[in-house]
Amino acid sequence: MITKEQVKKHLETFPDEFSIDELIERLLFIEKLEKRLQESDSNQTITEESLKSEMQEWFKSNG
């Protein structure tokens, strides 16, 4: 979840005019980024090697 302060901060980077779609897209991106940063801070990530292994398994089963 993002905070009002984060939204305010990012709104400052917008042009004077923008569409609702652009706003929603940016807010979704910010929320996803914040979530991933929190996961990283709490060591809820996987190694690059584990990711490669998982991807290889996925391609084998879907190829």
C-alpha cells in the first residue's frame, strides 16, 4: 500500500496536465515498486540462480 505522502511526492513529477489513465498507471507502478522494496528489505526475495532454475523448469513444462 502507498501513502498519501508518496502520492504527493510523485504528483510533483507529473506535467501540469495528464490523463487519469496516466495517473492510475503511475500509481500502480509506484505501489508495485514499494511492495518489491519492502520484500527486498525483509529478505523475501530469491537468488538469481533460483530464478534461472525456476524459469528453466517453467520453459520445460510449457515448451
